Amino acid sequence: MQPLTDIDVRTEGFKYFQCREGYLGAVPVTMLRLSYVGELGWEIYTRAEYGRKLWDTLWDAGREHGLIAAGRHAFTSLRLEKGYRAWGVDMTTEDDPWQAGLGFAVRGDVESTSPERLLTCLVLADAGHVPLGREPVYLDGQAVGHVTSAAFGHTIGAPIAYAWLPVTAPGTEVEIGYFDRRLRATVTAEPLFDPKHERLRR
């Protein structure tokens, strides 16, 4: 990045959660020092007419460094390992932000008390099957919730699913309905990857 831009992208000069404006190649950009996938990185914004030029600038410069274009499945896998929620997928306006694990982002003194359900992290036992989303989740043979997002977590080496469930202790075993079978999964504390957020800030 640094040879392409007049923005100091070193950690010392561009700290986590800061914003800078400048140029990336010949493209005017706004860069945010944050990442929705839990790794050191930036979100880079420009006007729509510069989109192709921005892509070409990054793509050409990245070839010698082994840059690849990763799709939405890679994005979902990384965000789930980090425990990041997706609006409209994991929660909507009908969901309580504290129950969704987002109470830290809410201003004010009102807080959900004694939640009946939580957005819960599950790790699946069978690495060969990954839910698609919206599957039922069973506890002691009874349907108690549903999957919101799922992907294979390549860093942890297992499929991950998030599901709305009654308050359930980590270590509890559940099953996810998956076509004609049920997949075993375990309620797990989150985030699964980099819980101290060290990689984002390095």
C-alpha cells in the first residue's frame, strides 16, 4: 500500500479506527483504518466513477505480493471467526441489540434485562457440512432457534454457525437440521479468533 499512496499507512501514523484522505495512485480516496474481517487492514472509499481505476491500481500493484481476489464466502468465514454480525442477516430492527451481542455500541442507560434468547456462536463437529442459514436448531430434541449465518472457519479448522437460541451455556451440545440429517454442534464462547483484538491494532 505505502508505495501507492501519499497517506502514511504505517501503524504509527495511521492508528486503528482513524480516517485519512489522500490519493491511492491517481485515485482520490478516503481510508478508514478498520476491518470487518478481523485482520489488519483498511476500508477504502472513492467515488463510483473511480471504482474500476482503484481496483486496477490495487490489483496491478498486488500481483508481485501474491494478491488474490477473495469472494463473499471468504469474507463471511473471516467475520464469523471474529464474531462480527451482519445487519439484515444476523439481526434486524426486531432484535434487541444486547441480545445480539451489540450492547457496547448502544448509547444510554437502558439495557436488556434477563434476556430470553441470544445470538449464539456454534462450532460444528463435522467439517464436511456447512449450514446455509435459516436451519432449525434443536436442543434435547426440541426446535429452539434457527441459524442466521454459517461458513467454514479456515483458521479454526471447523464450520461455524451463529444462531438465535435461548440462553445456553458454552459447552452445550445442540443439533442443526440440515436436509435429511442433523449436524452436531457445540455452543462456544466468542470470538473464536483474536479475542483481544491484537491483530487489528498491530
